[in-house]
Amino acid sequence: MVGREMVRALSGIRSSEVTDTLLSLLKTHNLIDVRLEAVKAMGDLPRADVTEALLGILKDENPIFRMWAVISLGKLKDPLAIPGLLESLKDEDEGSEDKCHPGTGGDGRP
């Protein structure tokens, strides 16, 4: 639980160093909860490499990761994410289409 709380604390700090740390945690941390908190936090970090990382998560095997990547991309409002978001509408996991809609222009929460 400490790792997840640490990511939550970091997510409130806007700095290049924190963004780099969250990107690293997303790619390398072995705890799912920590990686998921990093995906959630990235919706408040407008940077091209964050958008790119979140677009990569849209292909993750875990539908919860994909859902939060869509929500975070929707919060970023980066036009470069539009093709990936449109492609995510084809996600065939049960219920994933309904979960994706909030992040593409709704309230940002499922």
C-alpha cells in the first residue's frame, strides 16, 4: 500500500522530475496498484511522452488499465490521442465501451 500512496502523493506535484518518475513506475514497477495509480495520475500531466505512454496502455491486456488510460487521455485533451481513443471504441471486452465514454468527453469518471 505504501507504493500506491506514494504515487498518489507524487501525482499532486507538477514537475518534470515527478512526471519522469511516474512514467518509469508505469513501465517498470511490479505492483499492479502502483502502475494503475500512475496511469490515473497521468491525466493531469500534459506532455507528449505521457500521451504516448497512455496510448500504449490502450493495448494492455488488463481492461482496467485500458479504461483508466482512456479516462486520462480524455482529461489531457491532446488531439494526438484521438486516433487511439477512436480505436479503443472497438474494444470487445464486456462493458469496456461503456467505461470508455466518460474519459472521452464526459465527467472523467466511470
